[in-house]
Amino acid sequence: MGDVTTMTTTQRRRPELAAFLRSRRARVTPADVGMPPGLRRRTPGLRREEVAQLSGVGVTWYTWLEQGRPINASPQVLDAVARTLRLDQPEREHLYDLAEVPYTHGGESTALAVGPEVQEIVDALDPSPAVVYNARYDILATNPAYRDLFFVPETLPSGGAVRNALWTLFTASEEDCPLVFRENELPVMVATLRAAYGRHVGEPVWEDFIRRLSEVSGHFARLWRNGDVAPPGPRVKTFRHVAVGELRMTSVSMSVDGMPECRVVVYRPADEETSARAARLREFRRQRRARKIPPLLGTGSSICGTDLWS
């Protein structure tokens, strides 16, 4: 049954690949690639033989590819064709998908910031705690409720580095960590990180992050060596807060258009008791603002330190 499904998928992709290549070829003019227009040109864009020549592949091979014949294409050849057809990154990824070749990003491909529209959406989700993570658990946007939940003050010193949830959780002491069941939650987060890492192996920023966190946290290093892999998904997490006690929150993840591998994570109370405590936490925040009280000291306070947000 699996072979039949694979065959059917391949058979459906080939005509799509052929149509996609023809449409991209039709929009590239000879002038775009530095070629003279020539006489009696009936093709709206480049000819097949011109694409083959500019891409350094055989005319017959490219013709078969554009005809949707069952031939194999290497990443190097697809890259050459993509350059000739002037494909942008989404189009290049689409080409790879249709040709059934794994796509590898070049260089640092992890988002490090969000636009004002995304930040406005995250803010509008308050009083539900919300955060935008990239695949490396860098914290790209938060709202006040999230900062309450994780003891993060409303204004954090800017040290030029992107703050990271894994770095915070693995370098905080057990007393200061907002997660109650670290022995259950942290392995899942590391397994989710490893699943994303497979798409970024060799990228300097990723390799440096894993090396540095392994050096400062033996716990992370041990979990990383386990090699476990898990996808992100909804979970019930228990947080502790010095002002209101424990809160059981259900996390829900949503992807962000235009930001590959980023997700908005929203936390909702998992029971009525947590709903009541969350309401008290919001009131605590309101009173703190009204009285201009500085961020909490004691339990959770070290999480606010800039060294933990490296």
C-alpha cells in the first residue's frame, strides 16, 4: 500500500513540476540573463535549450525534466536551474518539493525578530500568556501575561543578544525555574530542539548555541547526547509563581506566515483553580504598575538576570 501511495504521489508531482518550470521559464527574458533577443522568437521567455545551456545541463535532460519524466535531479542541478530561472527562496523550496529532493537552507536561516503586526497580535492575546519562539527557542516576542508567568520584568536590559527560553530554563537553579516538573518538561524541549536541528546541521549559530549551552549546563549536555527527537505540540505545563502559587497551563502552538519554523505559543488555564490564580496574577500586575513596584525579588528573581538571557 505504501509503494502505491508513493508512486501516486510521484506521478502527481511530475506534472506539477513540469508546469511550474514552464511558467518560471516563460517569465525570464533573454535580456534578464544577458542574452540577445534573437529573431523570430515565439517563446515568451527563454527556450528550453537556453535554460539548459545557462544551467550547465544537457538539453535532453532538461527537456525530460520539464516534461515530467521520471528522472532524478541532484540538489546541485536544481540550484543551477533555480539560478537561471531567477527563483526566490519560496519558489526554490517549491521546486525542491516537486522534484522530491530535500531542501537545505543556506547560512543562518532562523528568524531573529518579528514585525510590528505580529507583536500587536501577541499583545492582543493578553490576558493569555503568549510568546513567539523560533526553532531554537529564541524569544522573539512576548506579552505582559507571558512575562508575568516567567517572572520576566516588563523592561529588560538590552545586551544585544536574543533571549532564549532553553538557556533560561537550563541555567536557572531549581528554586528559580518557573517550570515545576523540569524532569519531564526539559527532555521534551530538548527533543523538539533536536528535531529542528536536523534542518540546521552545520550552521555556525546553531552549532555555537548547542556548544555553549552544553558547556554551562551538564543537564542539557546529557539530554542532547540522548538523541531523542519530538515535534512541538500541545502540552499541559505546571508553573510556580511566588505571588499566586502553581498554575497548570495548556500550551497551544500556531505557525506564523512568512516566518518559517516560528510559532506563537499561547498558554490557557487547564482548570478552574488556575483560572482563578491567573486572575489574581493579573491583579497583582495591575497593583504593581499602579504603585510602581520593581520586579519581584526572591523566588524567580534570578531569571530576570541578563546573564540568563544570553
